[in-house]
Amino acid sequence: MPAEDSRRLRAADLFSGAGGLSLGFLQAGFEVVAAVEIDACSAATYRELHERAAPGQAVKVHEQDICDIDFRQFRGEMDAVIGGPPCQPWSLGGLRQGHLDARDGIPQFARALWEAAPPAFLMENVAGLAKGATGPAFQLILDVLAGKLPLATLLGERVPDEARLSYRVNWKVLQAADYGVPQNRQRLFIVGTAHGVEFEWPVPTHGPGRSCAHVPAGTVLGLTPVGEPNPSIVTYASRPSLRPGAYHGQVFNGGGRPIDLSKPAPTLLASMGGNKTPWVDIAGVVPGYHAHLSGGGEPRTGHVPGARRITVLEAAALQSFPLWARFSGARSAQYRQVGNAVPPLLAEALGRSLAEALTLQR
């Protein structure tokens, strides 16, 4: 980039979802000028959030299959391509079919980099991508992004045999709670930079031994629900499975667990909704019931008194979305958008580090 280029840094967000990554990058000083999201509800949410977060900054939301977009139209126009390709192919909760899964968006993300040729990129995915059985596939992805293997390794005949990327690639698993998010959420980030762009990972700001303590869930959750209440009830499990901690184990029915308001919330999942939604223990039943069972007491039956599932807006707050954020679609679609999102506070920390690297290179 020429030294006299004083415009704002520009980014395109691929597989943007509701826009958590974009919101963070906007706060970090980027202008997000393009987004790609095939899901209609997520795209509608993205448009509204972007309009409120960055009034006057136009964004083109491509509500279509990413396979149908020619990213050469963005060549020379983008400082960074960011995004979270669908993680189901690599999730510990899924079949982990990787590149054999039709939902795998990583090859299309790589194609976008080759066609748009931005100076930097940031890719988000599940931490499990770098672990266990998917380790060799993860290394293959890194090698393609770094140009050690041809792009055709991921895309086959979609690109010329000689096509290669040439980024300096770094990756790291970050804990969202370490950056002020009131939720324990580990996510993998891969950052690639062109020659001359020196990226440094953001320094954690919260947690033991740091300037700020982890933010507890109770800072955004209380006795009274915020937003439309979730009507799903909470009942006692007939065959409880205990763990050492009162808020762990399977003591209550449903996939949604009780939240300890004195600590960051457990990881919010895209499968939230109904009895898979975490809940608030208004009556303080959880510690006493855990002690009751640990002492050999008989399991209880029926509804758990005072238990209430968290609302969509409360789930969004646990992801660090602003209080004014609203989500489109049915309640299940809204929970899914929240659970799939990158926490904006974590995205902002990454965006600031990337902005600093790109600015120094100008």
C-alpha cells in the first residue's frame, strides 16, 4: 500500500453469520464493506446490526452460495478477508468428516484469498480442528495457506494446478473469557499475512494474574429475564449423573445446564433452544441439590423451582453482543445465530492487533 493511503482499513467477512466478527472489526477501526452469508435469517440480522453499529458505512451483503462469487472483483480493494467457515465438518460434536463434508467452507475461503489477494486474512474455527484425528488435515490446510502445497490440494480442478497462496501463517487457540467475554469459549484462529506485515497476537487482559478478573455471567444475567422469555421448563433427571462440581454433571433433564453466575458461563452452543438452553437458578436450588445427591439422597422429580432458561438476548450478552442487538427469524434460528457467532469483544482484540500490523506496513 502506498504511504499516502490514509483511508480506513477495509475487510470482507465470509460466512459472516449474524456478524460477531464484523462487529469486533468495526470497533477495531476497520470498514467492513462486504459480507457473504447464504442463510437468510443470519443475513437479515447482519444487515441490521451493521447499520446500527456503523451508520453511514455501506456494506454489500452477498446472500448467496459462496461458490458462485468471483472474488477477483475485490482484488486491490481489501486489506483483510476474515470469516468463520462452517465448523461442523471438524466439530467434536459432529461426525468430523472434514473435507468429505459438503459443508466444509475452508476450500472456498482459500479460493477467495487467491482471487482477492488481500495483504492479510483471519480465519476462525473450532479448537478441535487442531486436535486428534483432524491433525493431519489441519496441517494440510496450513500448508496450502502458506503456499507449501498447491491450492488445488483443497479445490481440485476449480483452480489451475500451479495456483498457490504465499502467506506467513500463524495459529492459536484463544479463550474468549481472557478478553472480557463472560463465557468460557475456546476458538481456533488462523492469521495469514503477506510479506512485510508483522502480526502479534493480542495480549490477554482478563483472568488470574492479569489486570482484570474474568467477567462472571452474573454481570449480564439476573433474576428477571431480558427479552422474550423462553417457555421451556427445567425438570429433575430420574437418573442423575454426578460430577464434583455442582454445576456440572447431568442432574437435570435436557442439554442446557445451569449457569454459575459467579463465573464465566459455559460455552454456548448453536443447538440452544428448548431444553437445550442453559438456565438461571433463581431459587438457588443447584448447590443444595448437588449436596443432597452427594450425601446419598434420592433423586427428586418434577419441575425445578425457580429455574428459567436464558433468553436469546441474554445468550447474546454472554457472547458480548451489545444490548441493542436483535436477531431475525424464529427463536431457534436466533439461538443458532448467537451460538455460532464469534464474540465481538474477542473479535475486537484480534482486529486491533491486525489493524496495527497492517497500519505499520503502510
